[in-house]
Amino acid sequence: AGLMAGRAMLFSLRSLFILCGLLAAALGDAAQFDPYKTLGVTGSASQAEIKKVYKRLAKEWHPDKNKNPEAEDMFIKITKSYEILSSEEKRANYDRYGQTDDTQPYGHRGFRHFHDNFYFDESFFNFPFNSKSGRDSADSKYTLHFNQYVNEVVPDSFKRPYLVKITSDWCFSCIHIEPVWKEAVQELEPLGVGIGVVDVGYERRLANHLGAHRTPSILGVLNGKVTFFHYAVVKEHLLQFVEDLLPQRLVEKVTDRNDRDFLKSWHEVNKPHVLLFDQVAEVPLLYKLTAFAYKDYVQFGYVDQGLSETANLLKQYNINTYAPTMLVFKENTDKPADIIQAKGMKKQIIDEFISNNKFLLAPRLVNQKVFDELCPVKQFHRRRKYCVLLITGEEETFVPGNKAFLSLASANTNEVLRFAYVYQRQQQPLCAVLLKNRDSTPPQVVILERRNGAGKVLYKPVLGGWNGSEEDKHRLLEELERLQKDPSILTHDATLPELNNEFASMFLIRWIYTAYDYLSEIIDDLLHNNWQVHICIHLREMMPLLSLIFSALFILFGTVIIQAFSDSSEEKQSKPKAKDAAKTENGSPNTTNTSSRPPKKNFVEVTELTDITYTSNLVKLRPGHINVVLVLTDATKNILLSKFAKEVYSFTGSLTLHFSFLNVDKHSEWMATLLEYAQDAMQIDMDEEEGGNRKTDYTGYVLALNGHKKYLCLFKPVYTGEDADGKLEEDTGSSRSRSGSKDDHQHRKSTSRSRSTTLQIHHKLDRLGLWMERLMEGTLPRYYIPAWPGLDKITVNK
């Protein structure tokens, strides 16, 4: 016991000696620190002179440019000196007492020398300031872990930006930026900016994932993209950094000259419009953040009350110039549908205001996302919603009826009823189901209730069509009144297909805007900042693009060219069977609609995903690009590739989509590893085989893989066709005696299991086109993974 006590005492003395050495070295640096000498200015220097000298020295000593071993220490001293001398209060405090307001000594040179000569693990020491319990309580609530970042922060960054600080317990420089960081957090968090802190000592994996290799570091995350902060750590720079993360053109400047054009675009964009009135010349950050959060629902405009060009708008809407005002306009552009005015316009007030006005009074169903939110699936009786849907057209002859329907929707005060309309030409599959086997043609009103997420609805067409007459209105109101008393009047049921995305053609325009924003950011950095440093930074960011170009040249010679409209002999044999099956079931030929979009070329390029193409086609895929991968086997290769080419043919014009196939016979280990990483996606049906064994069949699965952001979207095969042979077998089985022998039962089970016909395989990708529409729209569930499976998982053992 005495020996153990002696060892413990010796260890404590050694630890104390090390700590005293660190503090003595740090205190020695602090005693020599003089902000005036560091910047080389006199005590009477003006703010303009100090700022000019600071910019020159910051460029000269920036660690990314200056390779001197002392550059990092000097750069931190310069930044700290400017922070003190640029603040009148801190400068006066230093002039009077010769001290800064920091309680900890500046610099980390003594610590750094120690670290260079002795290797140790930071977690080995357990002093109070190096433990979780001793860490800053203000930072502890923002601490990020790897899984939390991947599963929560990255998806949420598509609604709001995140500001993340990389720090560690032994980083003395981190102490000096702490006051500025706290000020920035206190101002940004109430505006809706997400805050995160990564402690390298506990989350080194996450720090490496973010690309942060030094402390302290500050970075921003928006739309899953990481951007590093490279300027002096002052509050104004941090606020500007967050604002620069946001896309441009989020909020349009509105004056007396363009207010009509802005408000009348509601029909084209299918969104309400919000006008923000304030007295400042630039759009406040709070409004920009709000516009980003609700960019999919509302169009935002900003009116500067101080301009003479906005005087008519202020007079027209009787705006009180002493308080910020928000007006929301829907179909009526002459009168706002709602208004809010408050001197202290807080985020909570704005969010509630926008959430209550996310949709027009009678919006157009332009995609599945709008349909899901406007007409949600019934969960229980009190929350049921009925959708009053007008099926109409875009031609002039339909305008009077459309206006009458809008007038009826404007007068509705019942929260249970939701009014909407669709254009038959744009949503043919949906309209075909609701008007099936009926003589009625558009315009037609249908009342429906959604029963589950698979598309099942109960509905009732309103007899007599819809022309907008008073008789039509009276008939519809009578039906709605009956519905409130007796929901069972919805006597028809159907399964609705997914809606087409009418705004899919806008994807290229959005991509051009994004590219323009990116180039503008680079040019601005080159013109106003340390151009050599930023050239290096942007070259690093463009490395995936260069890698993609060289990889494309390599892959070009191994590309599989599939003729989109050349049917194989097996496929030709399957078509008569499909028609016969449809006649057997419905008594009429199958009238399934195909894509009506005109082809741009007569082939689809599909590359096999192997160990050779794995890195270029996935791991180092350019940011913003997606590889759509079809999973097949040797036996199903020809049939599925031909069907796959037809389903994705309409999307080959997109520059961000790539198409590949994966042979699961060769790479089953990679497929299993990938879906093991994304366990949330693995709600996969198992095919039960003889003996109780269960086997996962991946054939016909399609993966949309985003290599840069490390997420996947999953398409599971949906069989929607009818198998003539299967129908015959079922009918034959039902005509036999129910007391058949066990051998007959086993024979039927074996026959059914072996009936993997060409038609069944061909129909596995029936709904892939609709899934691709949702992929382009960005509404598919995303399953984030920590890392792509290693190259060894896809390499075939020879």
C-alpha cells in the first residue's frame, strides 16, 4: 500500500510539474504581449490606420500563405491585437491597466514547444478544465456527435444554415475567440441559425469528416455543403459569413415599378407572396433566413420604406413606417390575405404567420409533396381532411369555371375542407383514375379522402360537371353539407398514382443559379480578399470536378450503350401476354399511359459499377451529382436494362444524373454492407423459401447515390402488371377440390415459386419513372451513411 501511495504521489508531482511549466510559458508570452507593438502602430493611431495595418499584416502572416513555423502564432497575435484596438472599450482598458479582458494568458507557444518534444494523449490528463464536467456549459448544449451531425444537422441544413466551431481542451487560442463566439451565437441563434461545437478531443472522427485539421476553426453548413471561415474572428465578420452562405435572389427588391409583376406571378409559381416592409436599405438577415426556410412554399419580396420609389406602396397599403410590416397576398393581388405588424419582429412570430399562410386558397397540385401536405392521410376522425378537387384545363374556355371555383374556395371557413385543382393534361394518370369508366369529362369536381400513404382514397364525383354556374355551386355545397353529416357518401375507392412533378423542368434553371452564386463567391473572394489563399482553397474544392473529368475519359471506353427503344426477343414475347392478361381481367386492352415527353436521343448510357469505376462513379463523384444504380443479376440483366433505359430515358438531359448497374451476383457483399450502414432503409420484404429459410432478393432495386454528401435514396420493386400464366394457375387451382392431397399443394407451391416469367421481371420497374420525378424534386427520403463501403467490398475475388 505504501509503494502504491508513493507511486501515486510521484505521478501527481510529475503532472503538477508539467502543468506549472505550461502555465509559466504561457504567462511569459502574455506578459510580453503588446497589441501596439504587434501591429506596429503608436498609441495615438486612428481606427483607419489600425485597420489598414491589420489587413496588410493578416495577409502577410496568414498560415496558408506564410510557411514560417511562427506564422500561425503571429497571425493569432495580429488578430487578437486588432480585436483589442478596434474596440474602444477594450483599447481604453488596455491603455489604463495594461491588461486585456481575457482571464487566460494569450498564446500557446510554450504548450506547442512542449508538444513538439513529448507525445501524449490529451485524454490522458484529467484536470478539471480538461474534463467534460469542466467544459464551458454554454458550449455543452451545442456539442455535436458524428451520428447527430449525419442524421440531424445535415438534413436540417436544407432548411437553415449551421455555424460550427471546432475546438479542444488544450487549445489556448480557442479561449481568445470565445467572447466573440458567444456574442455571435447570442445574436444568430434567435434568428434561427443552428449552432454546433465539435471537441476534437472527443469527436476527432467528426472533425476529420468535416475537413477541420486545426483548432480553432469555424465553418458553416448549408444544404449539406461545408464552407470554412477564413477571416478575422470578429462578430461582424461571423454575421456576414452566415449571410454569405445563403443563396442569392432569396428575396426580391420590390418598388412601385415592379410590385404588380411580383404579385401577379402567384399563378405561375403556385405560391403565396409575402411583402416585407422595413426601414433599412439591405434585407435584414432574419428575413433572408425566413425566406430560405420557406423557399418551397412562399415567394418573398422586400420593400425599403426609405426610398422615394416605394412611397405609393406605403400609401396604398397604409403602412406604419415606425414598425416592420408583413403582408401576405394569395389569389387576390389587390388586397392582402393577412397582415402582421410588430416593433420587435421575432422569429417565432414570423414562423407562425408564414405557417398559417403556406398555401393559396385553391392551389394547383403540381407534385406529390403539395398533395401530401394539402390533403394529408386520415389518421383519426378528428383530424380527417376532405379534398375538394377540380379537374380542369388551361385553355381559355375553362377560365370562368376556374374563377367560380376559386370564389367558392375563398368563402370557405371550414378547416376540414381543402380546395385544390389539377390540369388534366399535366396530371393524366391521376385524372384517368378519378374519371375512369365515367362519361364525365373536365371540368369535373371530385370530393376525396386519403386513407393511406400507398395512394388509397375514397371519393365521390359531383354529378353534372362544373361550369361555375350558381346551380353548380349549389349542388357542390349540398354535397359538402351531406358529407359533414354522413362520410359514407364517398362510395368509390381507388389507388392514386404519384403525381407528376410539373416543376421538374425548372431543375436546370436552379442549377444555373447555383453555379452563378458559386462563381460570384469565387470572384468576390479574389477581388476583396487574400487572392492567393483563396485560389488554393477553391482549387481544393474543385478537385472532385477535375477527378470527374479524367474519370469520364477512362470510363468512356467501358460504357455500355443500351438502345432505349430496341426491344429484345424476350420482351416482344411478353407484350402479347400482357395484353391477354389485361383482357382476361378487365375485358378490355390495357391502356396504361407512357411518357409523352419527346426523346432527345435514341440511347441511354449505362456504366457497370465495378472496382474499376467505383472511385470515380461514386466515392469522388462531383458535388451535386447523383449516380442512379440498377441492381440486377446475370439472369435478369437484358430484361431489366431494357426496361431501366425506357424508364429513365426522359431524365437523360440532366447534367447531374449518371446511370449505372450493379451485378448482385458478383457484388452481393457490397450491397449487404451498404444497406447495413443505412439500416433505416432496410424495411425490405423477404421471400420465404422452402424449409423456412429467408432470402433477400435485391433484383430490381434502384439506388440513387450521392457520393459527395454520402446519402442514398432507395427504390423497391413494385409489381403492377398481371401475369396471364399466374391467373390461369389460380383459376385452375380454385376449380379443384378443396380437400386435395398434400402432394397437390406442394406441386402448386413449387409451380408458383418457379414462375419467374419475363413479364414479372419486366414489371418490377413499373413505377420507376414516378420515383425519378420525386428524386429530381428532392422529396424522397434520404438515408445518410458514415462512409461508403471500402473498395475491397466490391472487388471480385478471383
